[in-house]
Amino acid sequence: MPFHYLLFSLISIKNNPELALPGLLKNVYAHSSGGGKFLAILQIEKKVRSDDGTARQAALIALAVYRELKNVIIVDEDVDLFDSNDVLWAMQTRYQGDTGTIVVPGVTGHVLDPSQIPEFSPSIHTKGSTCKTIFDCTVPFALKEHFKRAQFREVDPRPFAPELFKEALDERS
């Protein structure tokens, strides 16, 4: 995707929620797996209990102002939104499908999405209609203290598995 399209996507997705909800949105990534158009990751910083709902409002604003957007993943400020593994870690440890998923069915999507045809899903009544989804992968504000990341020490693995490192040492000699 040309850089100017990606830049436009980022500006469109970031500016409107930031204007409506100043100070909540830390960063936005228009993920390349969605062609920079279908998937956005919003990194937010909750400061008060009501920010639990405000984070979801930011995602709804992003979906409303950038019609090509299909899915939004919301993560906390300690998650690296540019690292897909870190985003998926947040989804595995901070997301519950029954409470963290918001679906917005029957809205206009992007013409390049091949799944928005009635043959694909009975919920799609006309070509060009889609279901947009928000995945809230954030810690509820009241539980933030219980979700501190574990800090790991650097460990030299050679004493625990010398046979794995013997060849590497032999090759250096």
C-alpha cells in the first residue's frame, strides 16, 4: 500500500476520537494485515473508571468516521500496538468474548472486502453491507493493579541445556 494512503488512514482514525475524547488515545496503528484500511489497533490510557466505556466510544467513533474500517482492537498503554504478538497476548490475557466484543451489523463496508455478500452470511442482506467488530482487549480500570506484567530475568540457558550449545561452541573453535 502506498505510504500516503496509510498516512491518510492513520490521520482519519486518530484525529476524530482524539478530538472527541482528548487524552485517552495514545496511538493508532492501521495494521498491514487489513491493508491499512480494514483493521485498526487503538492504544488507550485509562485514567478513571468511566474510561472503560470511553475506550469503546473511541472505537465506535473510529468506525463511524472511517467507513473502510471493519475491525478495531483496543489495547492498554503497556501493549506495543505495532507488535502483533503483543496485541495477541493482550487478546489472550485481557479479553473475554462475551463481554469484550461489540458487533455493529448491517453497515456499509469497503468495496474490496469479498466477504460482504449475502452468500457469505445470512446477516448480510445486500452486497456492500458488513458487520463491524470491536475487540476490547483492555483491563477494566478497577482491576488494573491485578494485571501488572511479570518481569523476567535474563537467564543464560547454557547450563540447563549444554548439548544444545555444544555445537555452537564447536563451530566457533
